[in-house]
Amino acid sequence: MKAKQVFKHIGFTVIMLLPLLYLFLVWGKLPEQVPTHFNIRGLPDEYSSRSSLAGITVLLCVIVLICYYLLHFLYKIDPRLVNKPSSPAIEKIAVVVAIFLTAINFTVLFSSLNPAGQWVSKLKGPLLGLLLTFLGYYMYSLKSNYFVGIRVPWTLDSNYNWRKTHQLAGVIFFIGGLSICIASLLFSPEITEYFLMSAIVLMVIIPTVYSFILFKNRDTTPGYFNKET
């Protein structure tokens, strides 16, 4: 591994562990009972001890680290990527997912300190929208693999199907993510929540149906059975 990559991983590891430092700094300011769950309006509806909050923070940090390094070194364990150069798209997705989950970790901590600010409802929509937007941007050029992307039987069976499906999915995720960001700024938390759920369902269903249609028309599609990636 090159020194530049090592320093990059160290830097991102520090960033992903920053919520633990923040927790340490604000520990004395946290009440004994802190909100750990929020309803559709972003208001706290479940409380736990601050020790439970610390456990949640640590767990999220562990999940972020696992996601980042699993995605970054996916080419070492995925049969479709072994002996191939590390995919730039997957590496960038790893960074985006790590930043998103770290931001969620900070949001939970900050909301526990300031429950009246409804920070969960204010930030959840924009953060998720940005995540989907970036995923859409990188999904467009995502290579076939067993871990990331629209992994249905038809995309995994054909590189042509995978490429076409993810080109469509990339556009849909990009537009859908931006729409969620805008909706979260214009509408109430309740309306945004329903819009978000509806958008995500459509963003999953449309590429899946399109992939199946490509599969049904495979015999009349030139290049469908081409094994080249």
C-alpha cells in the first residue's frame, strides 16, 4: 500500500472517530436521561441513560469504520473484483458513506444536548438527500460486483444489464436525492418523511423493473451476452 493511501486511511479514521472526542467533551453537560429516538416530527419520544448514548456512539463509530474499510478493500474479497484494480467509484462511495454515517453520529449527539432544536428532523432529509445524490453520481460508472449497487439476478447475470441498469439508476438517484434535499427545506417534517419514503421506493423499483425488462428482451438485444466489463 502506498504511503499516500496509508495517510488517507489514517485521516479518515480520525474523522470517523471524532464523535467519540465530541462525546468526551460534552459528557459533563449531558443529562442523566437523554433522547435516543425521535418521531416523525423530529421530537424525542424515547429516552435512555447517557451511558446508553455512549454505547450507541461507539457502535456507530465501529459500523462506520467497518463500512469504510470493507468497501475500500472490496476488490480483495469480491470474486468479480479480485485481481482487478481497485474501483475508484467504490472507493469514493466508501468515503461518502463514511461521511454520512459520521454526520448522523454527530446529529444524534447534538440532538441529545439540544432536543428542543429538532435537529434530527432538520438534518435527516438534507443528509440523506445528499447521500443519495452522491451515490447516484458514482453509481453511473460502478462496475459489476456482489456488494454495492442494484444487485438483482438480472444485473449479476449480464454486464450489459448491469451497466444499463446502473446508468439509469445513477440518474434517478441523483435527481431523487436533490429532490429530497429541496423537499426537506420547503415542507414540514411530516410531509418530507412521506416524500422521502415514496422517493426511495421509486428509486429502487424503477431500476429493478428496468433491469427485468432488459432481461426479458435479452435475445433481441445486441451485446447483451458480452462478457466484457
